[in-house]
Amino acid sequence: MKMNEYEKTRQKGLDWLLRHLNDDGSFRANNPLLNCYPKAPLALLKAGRNEEAMKVLDHIKGAYLRHDGDFRACDEYKIEPSKDGFEWRLYLYHNAWFCLSALLNGRLDISKPGIDYMLGQQSNSNGGFYSNPTGGTYKGLTDIASTSSACQVLSYLGREAELLRAADYLIRTMERQKNMDLLCLYTNEQGEPLVAIPGQSAGFYSVSTDKPSQAFWSVGIAAAILALVHILTGQGTYLDASRQYNDFLMKCHDDAAASFGCWKQCWACCLLYRVTGETAFKDKAITILDYLTSYQDDDGAWRYGKDLGIPDEDDAIVFNLTSELILWFHELPKYLA
């Protein structure tokens, strides 16, 4: 395996991120929005850049953390519902990353209120986490990506009851699918998968096995979280469910493992390989890591905006995804060595 190449890939990404960091912890971005920042402090911490991580967290606290523990910008995302806005459809996703970055950096002044807010968004009825607690089309719905993101934080907290309720929601959501070639990502309060959400593109709320360029990452993160819960509990039910989500991805279009978000499946395969020793998981993880290495631009950034139809000037996603991939290139090869 190309461990040296993966380390060079990680370092190139880190160097790019550091070149764009201001002294006040903000980034020199054309469009320095909220989603530049959730993953950066954790990526910097794992790289041993503690001082820079603290600067970014100070910026996050001043610019985005509200008194109720929510992370919102005053005039950017999360203010008005958008028909196709990621931050509206998956409101808690960035919140969970802010919480995790702050928690693992020891910034309880940020993580404590953020986690308290996040915990308040777990459904009493089905155990999943709400897609958007504030309003609009997605209010009252739960989904596998928001729930998995919350589980990622819960796995560090010792909040086993909440974690297992959420993991069980992921299992039930898979069990209740009516068509195993079409995975519905959202459920109603009763936990029933939604085959349609009025006024929304199908690509936002479902993944089909026969189409490219979909939200494959939502399936991948669920597979990873269930494998992680198996590691934490030793219960085979969670391992079986992780395999189910991963098996669904294996049936999907080839770009499920070579497109935006494929690193979530890579994470799942790394965990499954560590648990089972099955080389098929290792081989798939290496295939994805090699693809991600090839996709990195010469300057060290990952620019998936060009594939997602996002204008070059809206570069917040570059900071978001480059930070996340720095983190994964630090973490994932360890599982495969």
C-alpha cells in the first residue's frame, strides 16, 4: 500500500489550508461562509497544529455559536429555507462537526452548548435526529445522514442510550425500505421512509442503484457509524446492518466509489476490514484512497464544486472538503496497514 503517497497527499492538503489561514482564525476565501469551518479544527489538531486549531475555534465561537448552542451565521446559511440548500436539508450536519471539532480539542465552551442543542434534536418517536429543527419543508423529518453525524459525536460522549436509539433508527430505516434498489434517506416521525418530498428533487431524498452523481455519502456514513457502534458494543446486529448499507453501495453506479463523498464509504470499509479481516473491504478502501489522491489538485486542495455545479467563486466547499480529506488521509490508512 502507498503509505508514503497518502502522507504526501495529506501534507499537500494541510499546506494549502495553512496558506489560507488568517491570524484571526478565519480563512482567506472568496466566500467565507459558515461551511468553511466545521472540520478544520479537527484536521489541524490531528496534524499537530494545535495553535491554529484554537484560532479557528475562537473564530467559530465569535462568528457562529449562538446563545442556544446552535451554529448559525447572521446573514449567510440557515436563515431562510432554500429549495436546494444543503444547509437547510441537513441542518445538523455542520453542527455535529462543529461539536466534534470543539470536543476533541478540549473546547468545552463550544462543545457543551453545541452538544446540548444537538441532543435536543433527537426524535422521541423514532430515535433519529431531525433534518431541520427550525422550519421549512424538512421540519419534522429525520434522516440517516443527520442521525449518523450526531452518532459520530455521541460515540465520544458515553451517551450509550442516545447512541443506540439512533443506531437502531438506522437499522429500522434500512429494514423498512420498500425497494432495495432505491434507498429513501428521510423518514417521517413514525420512522417510515419517504418515497417523495413535495417540491424537492429526488436526488436530495433518495439514492438509486442505477444512477450516477447521487448522495452516496449519506449511505456511506450510515455504514461507517453502524460499524463503529458494533466496535463499541460488540453486538452483531450493528455489523450486519453496516454490511447492508455497504452492500447497497456496492450495487450502485461505479462513481459511488469515485465521486463526491466516496470517502464516507472508504471510512466504512476501513472499519469493516478492521472488524472482519475481509480483504474485499481493504481493496475497496485502497481504490477510493487512490482515487482521492488522483483527484487532488496540484496546489493541495480538493475542488468538488466543479462536479457539483458550484461556481468557482463560491469556494467555501473547497475549505470544507479539503479539511475533511486532510483528516481522513491521516486516519484511514492506519486501518489498512
